[in-house]
Amino acid sequence: MIFTGIAFFILIAFAAFALSKLKTKKANNFPKNWHNLMLKHVLFYKELPKAKQLQFQKRMMVFLSEVHIEGVQLELVDLDKILIAASAVIPVFGFSEWHYTNLSGILLYPDNFNTDYEFSHNNENRIIAGMVGTGRLEKQMILSKKALYHGFANSNDKSNTAIHEFVHLIDKMDGDTDGVPEYIMKNAYTIPWLKLIHKEMQAIHNNKSDIRDYGGTNQAEFFAVASEYFFENPKLMQKKHPDLYHILEQSFQISPN
């Protein structure tokens, strides 16, 4: 999900600090006790060969050195950082090097939050699980801890909120969050991709697709939702949506099967 509002209390308490720390902190070594947590909670990492796991660890620590994570009404624990960093690395692991130059900080809420970016006590208003910011909230992301953990609790459900939000950032690298990630997608795939998006979105609208309904909202959300599916259940996507799988495989430069 993408948002454009102003959250003054966030800017005062958080953004200035995060921006000042961006890419100035040396990456720490990967804590030894994190490996078992990764094996337990991150299937993508568990299925990597040992050498690739070591690469993944380094990529996580680089990310954590560049992006400041702040807890809102909660105290951060190791697993929070692990799952956020894993969510950031998974969609770009096919690239030898990657830096989220359009992200400086992440706010982690205990649960879903409302449209005013507050953690209210009214469950009916708390419908947002994740957002990336624009305007005065440029380079910021807000995530629900509940949604973050849920995304890794079931590795085959085609849904992962944190990966969804990082895919929005990948989409945004070319300047526009429009569902056409020109930064990673070869020009030859752009027109076929647009045709495929419209075809798949129509199938969603006609209740003839197993892609999550939210993917039918617009092109940007379709790309993010389809990417969740690609990384969460690649074998099923390859079987049910081979053309979609192929373009995403070429764009992300990885075969998660």
C-alpha cells in the first residue's frame, strides 16, 4: 500500500534521526544466534545452500546498517529486525548488490494502524498493515508487527506484507510507483508485462484468478501482490501463471523454485 499523508509526530521523532544515519554506519557482523532463527522462520533462507546463506547474512547486515528501524509502542527484539531485513533482501537477492536508496527508516507498530498513522484502540479503524511514504514522508515505511510475523508464519499462502512494501520501493526506483519496474525490468518485457497485468487484473475482477483480490486495485498493487505470490509459492505460480512467473523470474533475476 502507498500513502501520501503527513504524520508530523513521526517526522519530529524519527525521520531526522534516520536520515542523519543513512549509510554512515558500518555493517555489523551477523550475530551467530540469528542463524537458527532464520532457519526456523525464513523458508527462503533455509532452502539456500550454505554459501548463499552467508551472502544472505551479509546482505541483511548491510541493509540494517543503512536503514533505521524504530518500534512504536513496542520494544524491538531480534526477530523483528531479522524478519524486516529478510523481507528487504529476498526480492533483490538475485542482484549482486542492492541499496534501497529510497528508504531511510522503518516504523514498526504492534498491530495494524489507521489512516492517521496512529495505533488506535478501535479495531475497525486499524486496517492498514503496511505503507511506504511519499511527499514529506518520503523514504519512510510503516509496518505492522502482526502482519510482518504473519507473512513468515505460512510460507505458501502467497501473502507477505513486508515483501509487498519492499516491492513497492523497487517499483519506485525509476521514479514512479506504477507497477512497471523499469529499474529491474528489461525494455523488451515492458509491453508484454502491461498486457499481462491488464489480463490478470481482469481475471481478478471476474473472480477467475487465485491472485489475491487486492492485486486488482491498480497496476502498482498488482505488481506487489504478484511478487508476494512469486516469492511465497513459486511452484504454484509457475503452474498456474507461467507467463507471469517467467517475466518476474527475468526481472528479479532469480528462480525461487
